[in-house]
Amino acid sequence: MFSDKPELVESVTAEIMPPSYRIVPANPETGNVAEMARQFGEQPGVKEVATATDAIRQIEDFSNRVSQALLVA
């Protein structure tokens, strides 16, 4: 995530990090969110990664159905 800023990465320790934090992806598609969750979940010290993947999938499915209905109409 901050691989281009090694000075920032090196200066952050577990003691100064909050116990949890929220990340809002720039591109909230289901696949992107799942990939981000996987990457964060593999990091040392990460106990849990919670996502809104199910809600995002429902919104994507609904959007696709509306788009298809508009094409048919």
C-alpha cells in the first residue's frame, strides 16, 4: 500500500497503530474488495478483516438487472 514510501512504512510500529481502522477502496467492485481483504489478512498481526462483499455483490447484481431491463425496454 505504501511501498513507494519506505520512510513512512519504517516509522510506523504496532504500538502507534489503532486497534482497527476502516479503508474505503477507490474502486469498490467485489473482486477488488476481496483482493484487498486477502492482502490485509495475510499481514502479520492482522486478526480479522471484515468486508461488505455481500452488500457490494447485491448492489452489483441489482445494477446489472436494471441495466438489462433498460436495454430490453
